[in-house]
Amino acid sequence: MAEAIVFRTTVASDIILALIGLGTATACGFVLATGGYFDVAREMGSPPWMNLTIWVVVVLVILDFMAMGVGGAWRLIDRRPALEADAAGVRLHPSLHASPVAWSRLRAVGFAQSSLVLEFESRFWSAATWATGRRVKLTQAALNLKPDVAQAGVTRMRQWLEAGKAG
């Protein structure tokens, strides 16, 4: 059996993401549904385009927080590892990326600002983000990793990435 790297998110980090994400989305949705801001803005004589702009921004904030909350809740329910890597490629939790990824489809693997970062060749949809992206970022705190363990994992994944690009 080949060696593998397995990183799991902590239950506490997933609970925090679910509560903050879904709670903030609910609060923003309430503000949007009640329309209190728009009444005040209309009375103050703000132009209609400004109201529309603020409405769009609030909707984007709601979507972002909902995605964050759904991703955290999904990882709470389905306790699969956030990341599994071996010589064949990377498998992420379905809330982060739906299918296994070969090393040849990754651009880079790194450890920056206390986060493990995987950068993909192409954009993808994820339950944990409201729009498409090329990166998956897992914080050191969410994974409960010591810096030396995280760095060793990144070093090994970079070796697999280079071998995958060469082959």
C-alpha cells in the first residue's frame, strides 16, 4: 500500500463555519426581506441605482455566507477527510471538490499564511463557495496541524505534483 497523506478538519471548526455562515446568511436575508434599509434610503432621496447596487451586494454576501455554512454543515455530517493525497492524486471532501484530481490537473501546492493551498488548472464549482474558483484553502487551525506536520505534507505533495507533471 502506498503512503498517503490524510488531513481532517476539526469538528469545532466545522461547527463555527456552519453557525457563522448560516447565521449571517439568515440575518442578511432578514434585512433584505424586511426592506428596512430601502425605506430609509428612499426617504433620504438616494438614487434607484444605489438601492439596486446595495441589494446586489447584500445578495452576494448572503450567497457567500450560505456556501460557507453549507460546507461546514456538510463536513459535520459527513466526516470524511478534508484532503487525502497519494501518488495518484488528491481526493478532497465533496464539499470542497466533487471528484478526485490527478496531479497533472493541479498547478501548485503550497503552505502560505498558515493555510494549505491547492491551486487547480481549471475552475470548478464547490459547495463551500458561491462562485467558481481555482483554489482550495484549508487553514492550519481548521486542520489542527502543527506547522512542521503541515510543511512535511506539503513537501511530499509537491514531490508527487512534480512527478505527475513529468509523467
